[in-house]
Amino acid sequence: MNILRFSDLCAQGRAQGRRVFIRADLNVPQDDSGRITEDTRIRASIPCIRMALDAGAAVMVTSHLGRPTEGEFKPEDSLAPVAQRLSELLGRDVPLRAGWADGVEVQPGQVVLLENCRLNKGEKKNDPGLARRMAALCDIFVHDAFGTAHRAEASTYGIAQYAPVACAGPLLAAEIDAISQALANPRRPLAAIVAGSKVSTKLTILKALSAKVDQLIVGGGIANTFLLAAGLPIGKSLAEADLVGEARAVIEAMKARGAEVPIPTDVVVAKRFAADAEATVKAARDVAEDDLILDIGPETAQRLAAQLQSAGTIVWNGPVGVFEFDAFSHGTEAIARAIAQSSAFSIAGGGDTLAAIAKYHIEKDVSYISTGGGAFLEVLEGKQLPAFEILEKRAQG
């Protein structure tokens, strides 16, 4: 993908004394009193900010936080807690500026945080007037928020249209490189794990991947629909009977290419959905009418783990069982451990996937952990993300 990279501009001295506008993703969870409960996204934004400061730029950073009503400020929508955390991480004061769309005072070597960009009227609809006002604030626009790359908004797309220079920050560039390595130029075999509660929410992803991957491992409620498609009983498990035909079509599309959707041969069932429910391992063909399938069985887990360890590239989106309940977490743990031990290039994304990675402490063993939920899914669907599209267009002049 041909885009300008902020790191290259800095290396060439083109950011020295320039006004740099960074669109970061600082949308972090907070408790009821406004305290940040998890700061991964803030920490992930630091390299780009430091890069700009070290290059001698005048630095402006903004982000969305939550879902505020445009034009209506409420204290809970403020980036004030983020400004405080940024100050701690950078070891310098990071002042917060409100009402910034018509002008910001910032000198080379300084950094300011611009209040929640979604408070600006016209942000969500990518209003050209707002985008032009934002672009007028800077010499260089840096998109470093992969989590917003699938949205064409004023601070993610419009500003990139009108800023003198538009480029990708280190976080966005790393996502582009990882996605290209995993999907555009993968080392084979290419295995994808797509799990979740509903086939309907991942159907376009499953169809897109069925034309690319060598193994398509399905898990969670999605796997139950595929079990039905294979003619196996699922008891009272979560499934979408009306999409059995679609699941069969994916299986057939894979088979036609000499590829596979591995169907579980054994499962872990319970009579009720609860952390303390009794877990029973059964052959997939022996699931009773009152059983709930809550995980893959040990035989299936072992077979999938062996396949993953021999893969060249692994794309992972979603745990294969109800891993929050320890009795039904063994399948997801086996998958996670296999990915960690594999020599494959692995890319993982999605909130539940990141939670599983954290639970099993394999962060350092996954080649790339994507910071974007919706954006990651849209890439798997084969969609061209608006942020990538405009940055490519701008790189061509």
C-alpha cells in the first residue's frame, strides 16, 4: 500500500517547526467517577507524539471519547482524564484546549490535547466546512487511529483531504504492514479463526476469507450453525438455523479450493449457561436435546492446535468457547497456546480476542495485535477502509 509515513517525513526533517495534527485513538474505558480503567490506547499513542516532539514540531492531538452529542458539552465527555494520563506518560504538561476548531496556539516543541473531536458539529457526517477548518490548523495531518479507520469523519477523512500533507502515523502504518503481510502476501498455509455468537454478524467475513484461506476455523455460536450444516445435533445451543444454507455454501467453497472448514468432532456441553454449570465432554454426534455447546472438546482442540502450529500465517478473531467460564475455556486456551508456539506470522484483533490474549499472557507471542475492532473486521471482509483510501490518494499527489 503506497502511503506517506510520518516516520519518513521526520527522518527527512520535514516536520521541523511544522504544525502537526495527530488524530489518535484515546477512547479509553472509565469508571463512574471518570477514572481511566485501562490505558492501552493512550500508551499506544505515545510513540507518534514523541516522534513529532523529537522532530521539533508544534503538536496537536485529538481523539473521540464515547458518543457525545455534537455541540453539547457534558463533563463526562471531556478528555481531561486523558490529558492527565498523557502528561504522566510523556513527563510533561499536556494542556487541554476546548473550542479549538477555529485556532490553536502551540509552539514547536510543545504538545496540546484538543477536546473531544466528536463535540464539533459536523464531525460524524464529515462536514467539508469543519474538515477545512481543521486542515487549516496544520501543515501535516497524521492519522494514527486505526480503530477509526473504517469511518469517514471530519477528523479522520475530511482533514486528510484538505491538509497540506496527510500521512500515516507509526501505529496506523504498523497495522497496514501487518494486514498486508497476513492477507495480501501471506506465507502459506493461511489459517483464519473466526468465532463469535452469530454467523449473521460475520457472514461477509466468512465468505471473503473462504476465497483466500487454507483453513477456516469457526468457533462459538458460529460453529454451532456449521455443526447443523454438517448434519450434527446441537441441542438447545445458540445457532442460526436460517443460515445453515450459507454455512454449507462456505464449506463447499472451501472444499472446491482443496481447503477446509474443520468441523468439531467433540464438544463440551452443559445443561445451563453458568460459570458453575457441570461441563461434560461428548462426541459431536451425541449432543442431547437439552445440551448447550459451550466449548470445543479436547480432541478437536488438539487437532486444531496441530494445524495451527504448522501454519505459515494465522488470523485470529474471536474465542472458540465461553472462555470467561473456566470450565469452558480450555478450547480457547489450546488455540491461544498453539498460536503462541507457532512460527507463523500471527495477527489478532477484536475485544474478546484481546481479552483471551491477556488472560493467557501470550501478548509477546502474537506477531501483531490489532488495536481496531470494527476496522479489523472490515479489513477481514476485504473492504477498502476510508482512511487507507484517502491516504493512498494523497500519496499519489
